[in-house]
Amino acid sequence: MAADFDVSQHGGTAKAAYPTGADARTAFGAKAAVVAALVGGALLTALAATAYTAVGTIPGLPDLPPLVRFGLPATRALLDLAALATVGLSLLPKLLGFDRPKRTEPVLSPARRITVITALVWMLSALLSLVLHAAELSPGRSLTTGLLVDYVANVPAGPGLLASAGAGLLCAVLGLLAVRFGEKVPAELRTIVALLGLLPIPLTGHATDWRYHDFSMISMELHVIAAAMWTGGLAAVVLFVAPRRGLLAEALPRFSKLATIAIFAVGSSGLFNGLMELIITPTVGLPGLINTGYGQIILAKTGCLVALGAVASQLRFRLLPRIARHQRTALIGWAAAEVGVMGIAYGLGVVLSRAPVIV
């Protein structure tokens, strides 16, 4: 597929040309493929990996209902996707620049409206995750307001999910203001709020009494933020900017610099966190990388990172020079492959944050 629906050159000035007819259908289909690759990859992988790492029936404890067992990872994956989409869309004005609003406004206007939707999905997914977490911790009990209050009061994941839901709501409010007032609501503010909203998410994962727990938490925060900026930024550029070659030639090089930093941050922090969980777990250690489901998920995520590096190199060294010259490229096809692998990595990450290390 080629990102080739937009810009013609007349006297050195790029003029936006909106796709019509067959081109419009092609553009819509290409964008739908990118969204399906990301969402489908994350949800299907989360469900499959949950089944793979499932713990057998524990004597004396009731089994979790399927709605909780599989609904929780699916909802958490949806939370992560909505959050990264909000981050990426908030970053979009910075990637496009602010010096030519007449060219960028046709892109940013629909992006602002979509940001409101993704932020609300983020909020609702966090609240639903809170309900399912409480049900998971108290199997067999009726889900009541008191049970939810107890969960929030006694389990660190409870306040973390509430804070995450609050961040989603705040992003939605800022998004509505941006829809009304445009870039008078600074993109920097919207981006910072969205990134800060990611910080509570690692609180919903593994807890540990490792002596360097604080350092580990910082590493996990870095991992979450870098992954969201990378994935969300790429999705935003591909979905909203790719059909307009002139803008793409400006935005993609800026994103490429960000992605280069992000891939190293994601890889180093993710590998560090996963290996440390194995090392500090009694009777497991590094051999658990092979003989436990937890370790095998780490290896699968590492494989995803290697694949992402290969695809990103293709985009950076082969497609980017052609895009800078406003030439036809298969950007959307390669980007769909990249976000698809990213979706798989997100699905694996959801299960990794919940799977017992000994499994």
C-alpha cells in the first residue's frame, strides 16, 4: 500500500488534495488495516497468552469466571491502547509544527475530536479494570460498592487505576477545550497530562520487596512512557498525516528521532525489569527464562523488539529519504506491520504484568 493520496506541487507550494472516489476507499482501507493490526494484535495476544500462562485450580479456592479471567487482560489491553492513542494524538501538533496552521489544521481538527474519544475510552477501561480486579481478588463474593472501596483502600492497584481513570477524564476535558479553542490549548500541556497519566499504570502489575524496588519502578515508568510515545506517535502520523506527502515529509523525520530514542529505552528497561523478576524470585532465577511461561513471554517480547527494530530500520533508512523527496512509498503497509508487532508486544506485556513468575 502506498501513502499517496494528497499533495501536488504547484510553483513550489504544496496544496492539500483530499482523496475522493477509489482513492478515498483505498485510504480508508489502509487506515482500517493499521487500526486492526494494533488493536487485534494486542487483544488476541493478551487472550492467547492468558490461556497459555493460566494456573490450574487451587484447592479451596473457587475458579475465576471466564468474564474475569479473560475480561481483565482484554480490558487492560484496551486501557493501554487508549492511553497510547491519547499520547500520540496529543504529540501530533509538535510533530507537525505550528508555523503553518492553514496546512496543519485539516489534520489536527479531526485528531482533536478523536483524542476526546480515546481519552474517554481510557477512563472507562480503567474503571472497568478496577471492577474486574476487585472481582478477581474476591472470587465467589458478590461485587458490591463496599468490595470496591476495600480494594481501593487495601491494594495499590486500586488507587493506581483510579488515578489512571482521572487522567483519562482530564485528557478528555482538555481535548474538548482543544476542539473548541484549537491550539490555544497548548499541545505541550495536553501531552504532559497524558504522559503523567501513564505513571500509575505500572502500579497495577507485579509487586515486589526487592531492595531496589524504587529503581525498578522508575524503569517500568520509563518503559511505559517510551512505548506509548513510540507506538502512539507512529499510529497518529500514519492515520492522520500519511495521505499528505508535504506534511509527512516534515513530521516523519521528527518522529524518527523520537522513535530511535524510544526503541532503546523500551528494550533496555523491558529486559531489565523482566530479568530482575526472574532473578529475585526464589527457586526460579535465570533458568526460568526457558522453563517458565513468564520467561517465555519475555523471550517473545524480545523477539517482537528485534522484529520492530528491523521494520523501523526499513522505515528509517529506505523509506524516509524517499518521503523527504515527496515520492510514493509503501509507508502504510510497513507501518501496519510495525504497529501490528507493537500490538502483539502490548498484549504480551499485559499478561507479563499479571502472570505468576513461577508459571
